Amino acid sequence: MRTVLETTKNKAFLIEVRQRREKMRIPQKAIAHELGISHPAYCKIERGSTDLKFDIFNFLCQRLGIAGEKFVN
């Protein structure tokens, strides 16, 4: 799988992910379960300490109603 975003856009995207997820009152654990990954693995993604893969980017955009095109070139 390939990494999607450059560093600055990645940070902005992950901030929006967290804000939307919290506003929708969706726990990290629930998103992790939907993605089929562990809670700690999802936490690393949301913190930006692991690469954001294209399939996860797409899932988060769809699940949280984020316009992904503003974060990709």
C-alpha cells in the first residue's frame, strides 16, 4: 500500500479526523474495529506516528464525511 499525503496535509487531515470523530462521538476503538485493526494501531494512525495508507484515508473520509480532495494534490 502507498502513503497518501505529504506531512503538512497529513497533519491537517488527522486533526480534522479527530475533530469529526469526537464531534460524532465515535470512540477510536469503534473506528479501529471497523477498519479491522487494533485500537493501538488506530491510535498511531490518528497521532500521525505511522503512515496513512490510501485505503484507510478513503475509509476515514467516507465514514466521517470529510472531503478528501482538499488534502490530496
